[in-house]
Amino acid sequence: MERQIAVCSGILVQGETQGHFVLQDPPRLLAASFVAMEDGYQMEVLAGRRTRTEVIAALYAYARAVTGHDLSERVTGPKHHPPPAADGHRRAGPP
């Protein structure tokens, strides 16, 4: 758990330093909260009380609230297009 907190805290510090985040609390406190929430929500999913989609939405909402940064655009990113087929035309679906 300490390693997860250290990694998350480092990401928060770097994001703040680069101007991407405006942290509402000390990075280590926020990181510990992220890790605790992730662990707790994992149990909720395993017990069938929450879906993966609900958990991701909750974690994004918390991240947005404490960093001032909307992560949803970065995660969904641009639409993926399949690679061109041998004839140069794009395929409609998976190969």
C-alpha cells in the first residue's frame, strides 16, 4: 500500500508542478485517499454491489474534485480507427 501511495503522490506532485493540477490538499493525503478508495471499491465490485463503470465514474469524480483536472478526455482520447487493410481501405471492425 505504501508503494502505491508513493507512486500516486509522485504523479500528483508532477502534475501540479507541470501546471496540470491544482491540488486541494497535500499530495500524500490525496494519494492515500485514492489508494483507499480504489481498494474499497474493488471489494464492492467483487461483492457485486457496484459495477466497474460505476467505480471508474466515482474515481474520476474524486480526481476531478481534488485536482481541478477532468481526466475523462485523456482516458477516452480520440476515437480509435482500425488500421488500413492490405488494399488501403479501412476495415469496419476487428480483423
